[in-house]
Amino acid sequence: MPWSLFGSTPGSAVSSSAAAPADDAVPRLSSAELCANLVAAIAGQSSSTHGEGVEAVRARLGLILRRLEQAVVSQPDDAPVRFTSDSSVGVDSARSLPEPGDSPGSPRSQSAGSSFTAQGAVVGVDPAVAMERREEGRALIAALLAADVPALLVDGLGNLCFETRKDAMRLFSAVLKAALPLGADSALVEYIRSHPRISQSLLDDSGREEVFTYCAQMLRECTRYKELVTMLASQGAFERLIDLACHDTFDISSEAFSSLRELMLAQKPVSSEYILANFNAFFSRYHALLRPECAYVARRQALRLLGDTLLDRNFMEVMLTYVANESFLQIHMNLLRDSSRTIQVDAFHIFKIFVANPHKPYRVVAILCKNRERLLKLLLALRAGNTTAGKRHEKGSKNLNEDLYAIIEALEVLQLPPRMPQTAPSAKSYACDVGPAPVSPGAVGEIEEAALNVVEAA
């Protein structure tokens, strides 16, 4: 039996009442009726006894999730979408149960226990049933949007109990995952864009201790769509997540950083454009994560993410602007002196880009020449420490040693130009395409080639 929507492994214990309505005699509900039923159950949860209200909501959430999964795994030539990867609650025990109104011999009842190949392809599902399920999946997503269920789940997340919150998060995530393969992505994107409170609430509550885990997961699902990343950026998502990444609570900080990584790297052209347009403000905030007062884990994650970003071809303009800024160079020179060797190595992988740049601005060259002796001393010490640790990480140490040798040699022969240009290039001038002659495609290729293996973790 396959992994369920809830992410539990086969054999996990779940009562049938938590997965589907218990009354098998009632007719099969349409998508609109099922969504209206869910909305009524959520609204009535507060007026019911706690156990009855929770059971009613979870039963309908489980049934909707089951229908979505059946629709997605019926997609031709596609592996099924696994909607989540961690939970103690599943619908595996309910997958073999027919929905209300299905007879024991119906195609739905027979295919509920269909086997799956190792690659995840459905085996034994009738093409007519598969087509019906896909149409039902599209209708279900349309009904969920028409009933305003995504907004209702986000707005009421704090009022739900622990298990129901998890189910609500799974349904929200499942809709975002299923919309694209089912061809409902345009409607979904338009819905979320017309309900800005959804994304804004997810951002605001990513720092709220009761619900931050669920909000962070739901926020990351939104990054599947470039239009939603653009919307999140306009709502201050980058700034909000950078601030939360330095939160005093480790779990909130960790979730925020995971969301920030997805926001930056899931839709790279969108992120690159935003960072370039807000270059100084963005890095002024981002560099706060590298300060000594910030937690060690946050500093290390920030350095890794920065390295991954600068060395990605989609962020080439960002990288060229970054390495033209002498203030940024000084930040990473100071990090080379950090007490943590891991921080030193991560900082070196970014420092190398400044040195490898064949078109270094005058001020960058001047700083490197002025601090040559101290830099060589730091790099030689780093190389000596890497040689000592080389047996434990042979491949990574070999690559790091090659990088260190190359940078040490480049620093030793680096010479200050005989005269300073009238206008020294700055990050702002590069960002606005104003200043010295533009960097040619060949020069960009040189920088790419010089920095190909910069990020090699020790």
C-alpha cells in the first residue's frame, strides 16, 4: 500500500471515523456538498462537545484529502504526489474503505486497494475511473476555492486543536501540490492573490509559537508558484523571514530559515530580480545574520545560503554587484578570523569570489593589498587545519586545499593598479547599470569558471 496523504507509513493505526464519515448508507457527496459540509463542521466545532467537533472536522478533512490523492495518482505517466512527509496520523486504513454510497463491487471500491509499483505508478486503475477521478479532483479544488476553505483554514488555525491543525496544514499543502498536475493552478494562484490576508497571515504567524510550524510549511508550499513568490516579496516576506531567522527560539529560527531558503531558491529568476531591485536594503538586513551576536547555527546557515545564491547562474548579476562592494569584502575578511573553523571555511568560499573576480574594482584591490599579510596568515592557518582534518573528509578537503592554494597564489601576486580610476565602481552603480564599462559575457564566463567549486563544505 502506498504512503498516504498524511505521510504515515503503511500499517499506521487510524480509526475509520477520522478518515471518512462513518455512515456508509448516505449518498456520495458532491465536491460542493463536501466543502459546505467541512465549512459547517469547522463553524460548529466550538458549539459541539470537544471530541465530537474535532472528529467531525477531521473526518471531512480526511475525506477531501483522500479524494485529492486519488485524483493526483490517477494522472497519466506521472508518479503520485506525496502530500506530506511526516505525521503520526494517516488514512492508510481508510484507503481500502469505500466512500459513502459506494457499493462493495463498485470500481471505486475495487480500486481503493490498487497496488503501486516501486516508481509509484498506479497499477490496476481503470482508465475511465482515472479520468473520473481527475475531473473530480479539479471540481474539488474549484469547490474548495469557492467555499473559501483555504482562507478559512489559515484564519482559524489558532483555534483548532493540535491534530486538526496538522490535518488543516496537510489539506492546504495538498491543494497547492495537486493544483498544478490537475490543471487548476491558474485558478488557485488567482484565488490566493485575491485573498492577500492568506499569505500575510502565514508570514505574521510564522513567529507565533502556537502555530509557527504549520504556517512555515504552508508558506513554503506557496513558493511552488512564481506569482505567489512575487506576491510574498511585495508583502515583505524576505525581510520578515530574515528577522525571524535570528529569533531567540531555535525552532522558530530554523523554520524561518527553511522558508527563507525556499523563497530565495524555489523561483530563482523572481528572487534574483527582487534582490537586485532592493540590493542595499536586502543585504543590509541579511548581513545581520552574520554578526557574532546571532546564533551559531543561524550564522552558518546564512553563509551557506549566501554561497549557494551567489554561485547560481540565475543570480549572476547579484554576484557581480556583490563582489564589487568593498564593505561586503570586509565582512567576509572579518569572518575569516572567527573562532569557529566551520564559519571560517564557509566565509572563505565567499571571500574567494572577490579574489577570483578578474575585474575587481580599485577599492577591492586596495583592501586586499593592504591586508595581504594578515590574509595570507589566516589562509595558511586554514590550509594547515584542513590538512590535519583531511583524512576524515578526504574529497572535501582536497577541493578546499586546491581552492586555498589558488587564492593564496593569487593574493601573493596581486598588484595595486598604478593609478586610481576617476570613479570607483560601487554596488549601487553596478545595480543600476551606471558607471564603468559593462562586464562582457566573456568576463562573466571567467568569473563563473573561477568560482565553480567555491562552495565545498568542510
